[in-house]
Amino acid sequence: MINVKSAGEVEVMARAAAIVVDAMREARRRAEPGSSTAALDHAVRKTIEGAGARPAFLGYMGFPASSCISLNAEVVHGIPSPDRILVEGDVVSVDVGVLLDGYYADAAFTVALGDGAAELLACGRRCLENAVAQCRAVNRLGDVSHVIEKTAQEGGFDVVREYVGHGIGAKMHEEPQVPNYGLPGRGPRLVSGMALALEPMVVTGDWRTKVSGDKWTVVTQDGGLSAHFEHTVVITDDEPRVLTRGWEEFV
């Protein structure tokens, strides 16, 4: 069942989203050669807990950290570690979720420590923005999914199919699932009050993935680079409301 949020619920989610953005800003400040991924995660947790909220990922189904930090061929769910030291040329994805007063917000960005993946990252951001633009009550969910796939392929890339975006609210993962591929005009009608976590995962090669030996980290099977971008978005009767807007300023 797809849950439609009240205005009050959306405002709580907006407060959670503001904390997500603050935590992402702190992670971005530390995302440079010589830093460990654990240092980024520590900054995320400190920021979230300092704001009186909880890191949504910490302990979720046993996940051991406050953020997912994925490098290069890692698509999502990378586990931060003091032994993972960033180097020049790395592609770094940071995924952050916050739980505040019973409601969730979720967002992700990817940066390159160098210029090698500029086209991939630019395409990933276009995928997300084009998806946001489809989040209108006159459209269907398939319109959102389709534009992500179309934008990625027009840029010379592809999208991961085995992992998807999702509804969000009182649970981190709610209905509906939001694939990054599909046909327009299909799926549920978008209605005011629906909250979606849109998260294009764009890859340079084949879209197929596998889970690494830590049982969490998802990587591309062919070793191609991956970029992950995400916003929490609420459908309204007018323009879509992007609750996690702001990380674009420092990415």
C-alpha cells in the first residue's frame, strides 16, 4: 500500500532532510585524498546525533555504520572503514539517511577526486533532475523510471536494474518501488502527498551487479565505475518538493 503523507508529516520529513544535507556537507568536506571512509562516516554520525536525530542506516538489518560510502565500481551499501583510504582518482558515493521524530529522509551524492569521471557524474545528476521534473500528479511512476533510463542511455551510460528507489516516510523503505528503468505511462498514478526516494545508479559499463564478500557492498560485475545520486521528493498539486535540496551546492 502506498502511504500518502499529511502536511504535518511532510514537515517532519523536511526537518529530517535538512539534517541529511548537513551531514552530507560534513562528509563532503572530508572527502579528499588521504582521508579514510571511516572519517567521513564519523562526521556523518556526529552531525546527525548532534542535531538530536538518529542515523537511519546504523543497525538497519545489521548494517554497521551511519552512512554508506561506496568507491569506484561499488554501486551502493559500501561499509566505511579506517582501512579504506581515499586516493586521487577515486569516485566516492556518500548515502545518508536520518530518522527524526518517527520519519525518514534519505539522499546520496557522488564526487570524483579528479576529473576522470566528470561525464558520468554529470549524467547521473541529469538523471536525478529529470526524474524530479516528472514527479507531478498528472504522471505515473513509469514516467519517472523511464526518464532516468532514457537520460542515462542518451549520455552513453546505463542504469542498475537490481536496486531501485523507494517510497519513504514512517519507514525508510515503503511502497512503491521506483526502478531506474521502465516504460512511460505505466504504474501507479502519482498523487499529492506521495514521498519518493529517487536514486539513479548510473554505470559506465554493463548494469549487472554482485554483492561482495562483506555481504553488503554491491559492485558492478564488470568493474565499471558507478555514480549514485538521490533526493527525497514529495509530490504536490504544483511543483515537486525536493526535501533534500541543498547538497548540490557543495558537490
